[in-house]
Amino acid sequence: MSTATVRIPEDKRDILKIIASIERKEIKQILSELIDEYVERHKETLDLLSKPEWVETIKKGKEEVAKGIKGKSLDALAD
């Protein structure tokens, strides 16, 4: 495991210390859990962006929205 330095505003650090004390955890454990949750939430997005057909569909949809054109439902791609 590698080490990273993270700068946290003092007020947030103080709150983390209190939470860590209540939960009987170290701050690094709480931060590790938060990072795990963040990564998990973004896995689906990364998966979609790894598929060129989805990227193209998303791009076309954004262009249609910008032009005020009603686009197709993304449900059609799920099949």
C-alpha cells in the first residue's frame, strides 16, 4: 500500500477526529472507507465510458439536448 498526503481543512479534520473517537477508528481507516465508497459509486460511469458505443450515444444525446431535440431513451442500449 502506498502513502499519500491529504490536506484537510482544520474544521473538517476536527470533525473527523470526533467521529473517529466515537466509532473507535483511526482517521486513516475512515478516509480509506470514504475512498472505497467513492470509487464504487463511479465504477458504473467508468464502465460506460469504456464502451465506445455508449460514449458516442452520450455525445449525440448531449448535442440533441443542446439543440432542443428530444433524444432516444437510453433503455434501448441496455438490450
